[in-house]
Amino acid sequence: MAQEQESQQRKAARIKMKDALRLFEGRHPEHGVDGMKEALELDPEFVEPRQWLAKYYEATGQERLAISQYEEMLRIEPENPELWEGLRRVNPAVAEKLERLRHAAPDPFLAQAATDTSDLDDFEEDDEPVEEEEISGGTPFHAAATRDDDLFLDDEDEETYEPLAWEHEQDAQFRAQVEQNPGFRDVMDGCDLFWGDPQGWSHLVGECRAPEDAGWDMLQELGPAAAADLHAKIPTLLVAPGHTKTPVPLPLKNPTLVLGEPLKYALGSMEILFAVGVGVHGLLNENARTVWACQMIAERVLDSDVRRRVLHNAGEFTMGWDQSMPRDEVSRIRKLCHAWEMRSVLSADRAGLLASGHLDSSLRTIAALVADEGDAMTASAESLLEQFKDVPPNELASIPLSHDPWTDAQYGAYRVQMLRWWGSTDEFKKLK
């Protein structure tokens, strides 16, 4: 019965494709392009309309959109030599990278298409019960389901984004979708007002001290080195007196990075470089601004006084952002924010490894950064992985929306595995 239904979908899509070709050859070719997209809505696995779109985008100089179609087709038919030849023609570097990733570690982020949104079904909101059949279970980033097609906007609506050299392969795609959402833009605008108002944020760092005043001279010495490795402006480094798991980047006029004082006793020199690298990543490409806006939308309980104060005070500038939005749209943008943040954490880890240059120290630092207060000194990557040894690797990344991916221990185990893999790739070797 399923096969019969699939055949009907393909038949309808083929008819729509023929109509689209007639429209394209007529007086309104743009309607033909829209028709091809409608054919894919009827049958997303239909390769022929994608091939047509890929060639159209290539001919009209829209390389990124052509690449996107080839990536999706190669997900459907990974052994098709004609598709590989087409992608090599459009962009040889992307083709080479995709071929390399075909044999990469079992990373559920990397193993699927660049715009896979099926993982969003696995994020439950605390205040919104999800029916059992809506939870996909298993691998959190499996092939995209048709019902999730409307989570992403049309490719033509995406803004140009120049990723950092070490960013996770899906970071930019998910971020572009988040930034296009009207609700997110409202929150981002409010946060920008907050960051631009000294009276709004200045007291947030009032209890923090300079590294030399906190007796952490090593941080003052190593911070500039980590920033230099990432070609970044040296941030103002501050030490918070309380427990702060993850480095806290503050996108002020003078970019500022806050680390919790307990880390002074838990981290060695290579580990400090990693932690600073993670934080510096947030001060590039407006990453921190985007993260803070996502945290506002997700409404999580955060791990430290510094981070909680930021959300509390920024909230005065973003109040009511969701009042005029349908509930399902609020749920959608929350899930998208969570999906992007999970990938942005992996990008930040890669920046930390580039700053540290030492894989074992970097993995150990991840364990320290997700450890509870008092446990960071004895934390290790091995003990963190042991804690979640009974969780299948592809399920480690399946954390609910209420869990902060920057500090969640289970996701920390996933970060260890993914950074260990990335540290063995040619991509890392070329960048370090």
C-alpha cells in the first residue's frame, strides 16, 4: 500500500514537472521554477526536478542553490556518478568534501543532508506535551520527514552568510533559518538595544575582576594567544567569583569574555587555551548575539549568576515578542533555535581545539566545562563517556529543548566524541 501511495505521489509530481516545463518555455519562466518546487513538494525524493533546478541555478549563477540541490540528490542517490559529476562541475571543493564525509565517523549531524530538520521532532518543550507518535526516537538526526518541510524557508530567502573556516557543516544553514524568523528578529532587535545600553548591562560584570586581580595570571597570558590563533581581536578577560561552567562571551562594544573563578583550579595551560577559544568563537560573526537571542527564546534555566542576569535584564527589552504569534510558530522557532545552538556548540569546540592545539587537553576541558560545581578538577573525558556508556552514540545528541547544550553533561559526551573525530580529519590538519 505504501508503495502504491508513493507511485501516486511520483505520478502527480511528474505531471507537475511537465506543467512546469511548459511554463518555463512560455512567457513567464519564473512560474516554471515555482512549478518545479511544487513538484518536489509532492514528492521530495523525485530527483529529476532537482536536477532541472540544479542546472537552472548553475546557469543563472546561483551556485549555492545549485550545490544545495546536488547535496540533496546525493543524499537520495549517493552512488549516482552523474550527480557527482554535476557537483564537481559546480564546485569541486564541495564535491571533494562530501566524498570525504561519506566515510566519516557516525555523526548524525554529518551523515544527513545539510538541511535535515527531522531532529526538531525530538525536542520536547516542558510546557507542551508531545504525543507519542510525534517522537521519532532513535537517531536524532535521521532523514528529513515530509511533515517537516515547512520548518525551513525557501532557499532564495536565505541571507548570504560567510562561515568561519572551522564551523560545523550545518551551522550556517540552521542559523540562516533562525535569523529569518520574524519572532527571532524581534528578540534580536531587543537584545541589540540591551547590548547598546551601558546602564542595561554594566552592572552584570560589577562583581567580576581582571585576571591579575583574581590571581589568575595564566589566563591573562594565554588569552591573547588563543585569540591570535583564531585571528580574533583580543577580548577583555574577566573572572566571575561564582561557578560558571561555560565561558560567557558578552558582545559589548569592547568584546568581553567571562570565566568562572573555580576554573582557575581546574584547568591547565592547554585547557585554558581551549576554554578561551570556545569563548572567542562566540565573539566572532555575531555568534554570541545570536546565542543570547536563542537563549531568550528557549527560556532555559542557565547555570550561573552571570548568564541568568543577562537573560533577566535583556528580557526587559524583548518582552512580548511572542504575544502576536501563533503557538505552533513559537514552538517552531524555539526548536529551530535549539537545533542551531547544538551545532554552534560543536563549532565553538573546534575553535577551542584550534586555539589549544592539543586534542586530549581539549577533550578533558569539555568534561570540566559540563561538570557540576566542585567536580571540574577531577573531570575527564573518559569518565564522562563512561557515565553515558549505555546511551547509543547517535542518541547522545538527543537532548530536550529545556537542556542547555553548552552545559548539558550528556551532550558533553557527544561533544567529546565529535571533537575527537574532527581532530583526526584532514580539515583540522589543514587549519591547525
